[in-house]
Amino acid sequence: MSPCVARQYTGTVGKITNCQVATTLHLATDQASCPINWRLFMPESWDPSSPKASADVAQRRAAAGIPDDEHHRPKWQLALECLDEALSWGLPPPPVAVADSGYGDSGEFRHGLTRRDIPYAVQISPTLTVLAATATRTTPPYGGRGPRPKPRYEQRGQSVKDHIMALGSKRAARITWRTGSRERDGELQPMTSRFVFCRVLQADAGTRSVHKGQNLPECWLIAEWPARAEQPSRYWLCTLPANTRKTRLIQACKQRWRVEHDYRELKTGLGLDHYEGRKWAGWHHHVTLVAAAHGFLTWLRHHPKAPAPG
């Protein structure tokens, strides 16, 4: 069995199946992108210190050559490890970090980016909880017994979907954020949709745990609400400044299309998912070579007249 294969969700097929899952870090601009760091996610069934470890975990780890110090860590932690390692190479902090809801839903991940002074625009699930930006902490009156009450938010949180639905589709603004690849009458068509923007306080359980006894962090809540749709289709939290132009906010939120494009090239053109080896080191060698090939082809695509190596 290949290292860290388990029944888990994969976006490639959109369901739970036996597979390996990796966390990747990509550098991206409007013109190009490429993966620069990887972590192979270890399910708890492969971690001997986990109560969910399989009965034969020791034999499987030995057969795969997995180092003793490698254990299960949540994907958001792997992502921050990738980021920290890249920064240790001397790369500058990104002007904004983007991620899908698998990471954006994690308050710990978002707090980790903020603690590193990195703004983010991350997709989130419709069920994530927020408060209105006007919500404040108040101190209940002291009843005379026990410890004195501490300031707290009395307002009930609501899902981002309910929050946006209460604002209504009339709040949506039409935004064009880039030129697309589809043509009409010989001209490339712009990428355009409708979005609702509002300021909120992050109030999910992970954020409340990190900010216990403190004010909750304020940020942008952005929802894409296509014309004639009954409800929004996507949601993001974004910590770019409150005076950021709306077009810039959407450009940041939509930057993940470059990563999705990378994965199509990595899998369909460069054999990322063709690895059938059985070793931990072999998997890392494979993805490193695939990433190097992708980086070279990306460079060549933007320097088509560069001389071939002699």
C-alpha cells in the first residue's frame, strides 16, 4: 500500500474514496503560477499515537519508510508549515493568501495567517458563523455572588448564508475582475458576476476559542450572487483593508483559479496522480520532479524565444 492511503474526501472525484491527499503551497500572479511546497496528509489511521490507528499501522509505516517523527496533523497546520518553510527560504510574504473552504473554515488557519501579518481572501462554507460588525461586548450586571461577569457578546451569531440572505440580492454589485479565455465574435470576454459586500465579525467556534476574552476580528464577508439565482453560490472572508476597492477584493477572492489551473496541468499533463510507489521518500521525489517540470514549462511558456539548453 502507498503511504497515507485511506478512505478520505478528494476534490478530484468529489467524493470519499481510497486515495492520498496533499497540501500544496503555490506562488501565483495574474500571469502565472506554480506549486513550490508540498505536504502529504497523514490520516489518523496511519498515526500510531492516534486512537484511530489501524491494527497494522507499525508494519505499514515500516514498509513505507515513514520517519518516526511524522504524525497526523490537520491540513490547516500543514499549510502553515508550507508557508513558514517558504518564508525561511527568503521569499517575501505574499500580499494576500487564498485558500478553499477546507482551509478557510478553520479559525486556527485564519488566525495563523493574521499572526504572520498576511492578509487573506479565503473561501468558506455557507454555515460558518458571523456577527454584524456593529456587535459589541457588554458586561452583564453583577448579581452579588461568585466572580464578576466578564464582557461578552450577547448577540446571537448567524450563518454567513443567513446574514447575506437578510441583506438581500438588491445589495449585489456587478464586478468585472479580469478578461476570460472564452471568445465571442473574435474577442475575449470579461469575467463578470454580482457580489454582496459587508463588514462582519468572525464568530465561528475556532475564532472564539482563539480570541477568548477579546474582541472578535472584523473583516469583509463577500458573497457571489449570480443574476437570477435564488441564493449566493460562494462565500469568502477577506482581511484586506476596509477601504480596498471592490474590484481588488474580487480579484483576490478569485485568484484560486490559478491553483485549479495548476492542478489540471499537474495531473493531466505531468502525471502527478500517476505515482504508484510504496515509499514515503518516493512520493516526495515524485511530486518534487512534477513541480520542477511544471515550473520549467511555466517559465518556457512566458519566454517562448529563450534559447534551448545546449
